Amino acid sequence: MKTLITILGFIFSGLATAEEIHVAVASNFSKTMEKVAQQYHEKTGHKVLLSFGSTGKLFAQIKNGAPFDAFFSADVERPEQLVKEGLADSASEFIYAQGKLALFSLSMKLGTDPRAVLKAGGFKNLALANPETAPYGAAAVEVMRAWGVYDGLKPKLVFGESVAQTFHYISTGNAQLGFISVSQLVETENEVNKKGEFYIPPQHLYKPIYQKAVILKRTRRLVVKDFFTFFRSAPVRNVIENFGYSLWEKEFVERTFFEKKFPSTPPPKKL
């Protein structure tokens, strides 16, 4: 009996110290973050509850008091704006990934000169994320302007709330092609290999898509800081790169300072 009580004591002790955190994440990073959150849960027992959406929409929700502990944006401007408005901790912000844009189609041949394909206009709809709220949509507009096709394509453009919705338009045939993130090609690799065709525009054609994360001041959970420290570890770096993102090395080599400011909290006892 005494042994059983001891075992139960360890179990309930572990459960009592496990925590949940709520994280808002740009939709382009959804599958990547799901993998990272799973690894963090397996390592620590803490659970990361994820809410996905366009960067602009999540930003508005945070300003309106949404109960998030942290924000993983698809740009740098909105986390910095939250810092300026006193809603986020400036010491916690860092660029966690650099996104890449891709032109994708399940029904059209893009070849080696997709600019000519777009200029010819032999399609009904071209999908992109809303450039007002989604950085990938803004990047798509920059590429089309650089190629000199944007004005001519305006009547054919259909806008998704996010790159996730943009991909849905393409995959369901509501748009014959569109601009998405390279990470989505990785997530749907088997489908792309079988039916799709994609082209990755040169990155100098659009403003770099640096994606920044920040801890919100409303949180009182120390485990959020522990999650941010975990996020900068080598296993997570590998996950990020495997999902088609680049790493902005300057931010990662400075993690020693971050870890000193936000030391890891002890993980809960494992069962």
C-alpha cells in the first residue's frame, strides 16, 4: 500500500506541475509548429495550445485582448508594433525563420519561365493571400510587379485570408495557380510530386519574409519563456529547415544572451 501511495504521489506531482500555454501562430507555419509543439510536450510534459490564422487577424485579436501567451508572426512589423504599444516584451522578440515564396499549380505547366505563363493569362483565377494582412500575399504582389504582370492580372486575382486558404483554393480547383509558401510544398510533398508543379521566384524580387516571435506581457506563465528557449535549440532548428524555411543565423547565435535572461524552468516530472 505504501508503495502504491508513493507511485500515485509521483504521478499526481507530475500532473500538477505540467502547464498549458496558448500560442498564436501564422498559418504558413502551422505544420512546423505542430511538430515543434509535439516535441516540446514529449520532452517536458507541458502542452502548447495552438491557434492559427493570418498574421493580421491574429494581431487584431491580440490587441483586442485574446488570451494568448505568445505570438509567432509571419512578419517582423506586427510583433514590433505590439512591443511599441506595451503589449509584448521586447527582450523576448527574435526572428525564428525566413519564409520563401512559391508559385504553385496542380493543373498548369509553369516551365522555366513562369513570368511568360502569367503574362499569357491562360487561366481563370490566380490565388494569393490578402496582401493587407498576410506577408506572403504582399510578397506575391512584389513579384508580380517585378515581372510586370500585376496590373494585367488584377481581374483574375482571388484572395485568401492566409496562405493556408490560398493553398485550399488551388487544391480544390477554384484557382488554377497561386502563390503560397515553400513550406506548404514540403507539407504536401507526395501530392506535389504526383500532380503539381511549382516555381520558386528569386528572393531578391521581394522583401525578405522574416518571421518574428514575441512573448506577450499579459502572460504570467514562466513556461512560455522555457518554450522560447527550447525553440532556439538544435532539434527545432532542424525541424524548421526540414519544413522549407531558412534560419536567420544572427538571431540564433545570440541565444546565449536570451537563455541568461530567461533561464529554463524545470520540466514536470515524467510519469
